[in-house]
Amino acid sequence: MTEPLIVSIPHRLGKEEAVRRLKVGIQEVSEQLKQMVSIDEEIWSGDRLTFRVTALRQQIAGTIDVMDTSVRLELVLPWLLARIASGLRDTITRRGSILLEKK
């Protein structure tokens, strides 16, 4: 088993607005990438999302914890995707920062 990929993204939205934007963003991304990614499980429990997705025929499990000033994503990647984790980290950080940008 590989080490989890952990990404923290700061924000200035407050917890409630960050959760709202994440819910909308997750829907948009799943629609845009529906040919490559399917959401198998999505469970919100307060400010925590637990999920499982299939991407490139690989199972990914993870959590997103929304705090007052940051969002913490933890992914457990299969071996194949763990090999490209640095690229995933950059993409997640960039897209997450845009989603959580104060406007």
C-alpha cells in the first residue's frame, strides 16, 4: 500500500461557503470528466466528505475535511496512480485554489 496523498488548500471563505463551493465543484468536475471518472460513493458528514471514485479503472478512496481557513484532502491511491502523485497534487492544488478563491 502506498502513502496517502495529502493536500491542504487555504481559503478565506468560512466553513459554510467552502462546503457549498466544494459540493458544486464536485458535481461540475464529475460531469466534465464522466468519461474517465465515476463517483462510486459520496458521503457528507458535517464538514467531512468521504468518497470513493474510479479513475482510469483504478479505485481511489479519500476524505475532504473543511475547516475555517483551509481544506484538507487525503487520497489513498493505487500503485499505478501513486506513481504520478506529484502531478495530481499540482492539479488538485491549482483547481482547488481557484474553486475556493474569494470573489
